[in-house]
Amino acid sequence: MMSNCAIAMPRIVTPALFVLFATAAHAEPFLTRNQNPLLALYGLPSPLPARLPPAGGGRVAGVVNWGNTEKEDSSADAGYTLDAETLEFRLHFERGFGQRFAVRAELPWRRVSGGSLDGFIDDWHGAFGLPGGSRRRLPEDQLLIEFERRGTTLLGIDESTSGIGDVPVALGYQLRATERSALSAWLTVKAPTGSADDLTGSGAVDVAATLAGQTQLHERWRLFGQAGVAWLGDGDLLPELQESFAWTLMGGLTWSAWRALDLTAQVEANSRLYDGLDSEFDGDAVVLTLGGSWRTAGGWRYDVGVSEDLQAGASPDIVFIFTVARGY
């Protein structure tokens, strides 16, 4: 069943996309998405380029997403504990062909463990007076993922897991490209090469359709965004709770601060992927990412960013992002 928010989102997205794509230059979002240990297994697409590479050209990127989540909640007949640290390394390959087409493939490797960030994050919250939430009740650097409903344990994991994740392959089409603007359409298919038992995959094929665009607002200011819908196959992870569709929306602003240095603020949202716990976990997610990029004359790009959950529950408390990319 789709959530009410998922049904309403297209009405908001349509006019927003019209404004975004009416003017549009080259702006690149951080290659990150919701890193919730259970939601990242599904086919919500990564940020996709609005401007496709020329035929024979492309880009290779290596991305690290290092996230930490500590959440605990319960209702009258259900409850969950999500205390985990995730480390995901993802290789991105892009190549253009023909006059208007490009393909992107991603190879992910994931590890889920108790990790080592809990103490640092607790100190950070304490130094800035931020609420600790469930962190005050859960042991430090412990892995525990547990879901219960009506006295039945639906999922229980307390040992570290790792392995190759589900592989997405996307086909892009350049709808529009000028000196100041770009708009592209993408179709992404995620193959179940990972394992739901190891929390490296959902166990199902997912398909997503996405529109990505960018615009030059000023000599130093660039706007980018994308919107999409994902069809989620019948997975092996909490199948009793899984939704069949999810909406995604992402937008950001880049400022060319100094020579080769760019500073970016990026917001991503997705509708809920689970329903049935009556908790924050099966709600919509909103994530803010802040960071910077350094570009070299040789074509290399280095990104460093950090993500925070604006809508608590369905996304990690914090994610650190590191990217090295090069066009060819």
C-alpha cells in the first residue's frame, strides 16, 4: 500500500521540476542516498547526471558512505531496535554512446557492524546540546537489528555481515542540453546480486524512472535536482511490511566559492518503504547533506560531505561521504 505522502508528492514535484528545468549548467550532486541499513538495500536511485557525457566519454568514481544509526521505538503491538554502523564502497561507471544516450553501472560492497562511531557522535551531540534520542539507552558500538510485531520476531541480527550488494544499471537519455541547462531521463534496474540475509541486498529486482536537471542561476551559483518513482519487487527483508512503490526527490545548490572549490547543500527525501510498525521507521525520510568539492586541472574531483537526518527515524543519524571521481 502506498502512503498518503507518496500519493501527494507528485503534485508537489511537477511544478517544482518545471521551475527547475525552465532555465538550467553543470552542477554535480554528492553521490549519496538514504543509507539506512535496511532502506539502502532497495532500488532508490543514486543521484544521476542531468548532462550526459559525449559518445565515448564518461566518468569513473569511487564513493564511500560511512553511516551510523541508533534508533529504538515501540507501539502497542510492534517495536524495533536499529543499532548499526554501515560502510559502503560503491564504484560508479558512466559512458556515453550515440548522440543522446548514456549508461551507468554501480558495483557496491557493504558492511554492517557495531562500528566505532558511537562515542564520537555522543560527544558531538553533547558539545552542541543536541538531543541524544535512543543513544542514551543503547550500548556503545553494538550491532543489534531487531523487529517484532504481535509477539513474533520478524528480523533479528546481532553479528557483522559484509559482501557485494545489489547491482543497479541505468540507461539515460538527454532530453535537453544547452550551455546553461540540461535535462535527462533515466531508467534504472537493480539486480538482486546481494543477499537479504547478509543485509547486502533486498532479494528482488527493483525498477526506477528518474528525471534529473540542472540550471545556472548565476556565474557562481548552480541548482540541481531530480525526482523519480521506484517499483519495488517482492523482497526477502521484512516482506510483511514492505511497500510496492516509493517516490524520491532530491535538490541542491552549489556555490563556486574559490577557484576549484565548490560548496554544496543537498536535500534528499523519499516516501516510506515499510508500513505496519506505527513508528518513525516506517515514515518518510528527509536527509540534509553539506560539504565541498575540489576539482583539479587534470580532471579529478574530490568530495567530502556529511549527512544528517532531518526527519528522524527512517534515515541514519549521520553519514560521512568521501568521493574520488575522474572524467575521461
